[in-house]
Amino acid sequence: MKVPKTWDDLLASPYFKYFWAAMQEEVDALKATGTYTLVDKSEVLAKSIITGRWVWDIKQMEGKKVRFKARWVARGFTQVPGIDFLETFAPVVNGKAWHLLLALGAALKACISQID
């Protein structure tokens, strides 16, 4: 299975409907979490608008189950510090890393605390 890289690839893909459903799921999730604000370009001429693009992938699950994924990613490289953002955030640590850190802390009898 070939993963589309462009809109033309997506439109020509035999799996278009599955990617489209994944894209709708992504948009619904972004709306539910209030991740972005949709603005009219004419209202924000003095500020830059951060654009984005779609990234698609096909995940092979255990066995033969296949999952089609779509992610909307911001083109953060267009942002200007102090104008488009004031703070930055570190990515979230995955579960395996947490388990490893907690296991090491327990083995070393270390005091473990979490700061947000």
C-alpha cells in the first residue's frame, strides 16, 4: 500500500475514502480540544497566519488489521517569536518512557515527583 504524499496522490489513491474518514476524525478531534482558531484572512492582515498541511500514514496493526491515519500539522517554522507565540512546550513523553523512568526510580529507591 502506497502512502499519499500530495493531494494528487490522495485523490488518485484507491484508499481515498479511508483517508478521508481519518481526516474527518482528525478535524473533529482538533475542534473538540479547541486546538486552533479559524480566522478570516481579511481580519488579520497585520498578523501572520500559521498554515498547515496534511500528513497521511498507514499503520499495520497486529495481525492483518490496517489503520489509515491523517494528521493536520502546523507549519511552525513560519512563526516569529514574540509575535506568533510567547511560550513553547515540550512534546509529551510516551508511556514506555514513563514506565522505564518509574522502574528506574523504584529500583534506585529514588524520590519521584512530577512538575507541570
